[in-house]
Amino acid sequence: MATIGTLTLTGLSGNKYKFNVYSFDTTFKELGAIYYISKRTTDSNGKGTHSKIYIGMTGDLSTRFNNHHKEDCFNKKNANCKSILIEENKETRLEIEADLIESLNPPCNGDI
């Protein structure tokens, strides 16, 4: 599981969260985490920029992306990265997920 890099996202609270960035086809072990789905583009210097798509959380990264309920939205938005923040505590995951959704308002989080 090679990372592409890191990404820091800021929640509405002002808290900063550091994510490891992976290609969209990366598979993961059974870990609890918050995840950020994005479309990453790079400039001529190789610097990556992420367009927000979705923020979620799971108790099991190894199965979370199997038939994800927002998969169609991810495809429409050309998702190519999964950024991961490992967090085993469910309550903390829920707090971070809500903080980031309130701050970033990703389009697939509001898409029904």
C-alpha cells in the first residue's frame, strides 16, 4: 500500500486532520477510519490538487468500498483517490466525519 502523499483537511471546528492519500483502486486491511474521496490532478511541477467528492467513515476499510452506496456519484465525479485517516474509536470517527462534512460540503454527501 504505497501512499501518493498526505493531505490535511480542516473541519468547521478549525481542527486539522492529516490523511494519507492512495490511488482509488487501493485495497485496505480491516481498520477503522475516516475516508475522503477526491479527484486528484497534478500541475507541471507534480503538485497534487484534490477536488472534494465525498467524506465517510467506516469500522472496516477492507470491505467498505465493495458496492459502496455512492459509487455512481464517485464515477460521475471521476474519483481517483482515497485519502485515509485511521481512527479506531467509532465516536471519534463520527465527530471527525461530521466536522469535515460541515466544513467541506462534498457534493456526493448531499447527492441522494
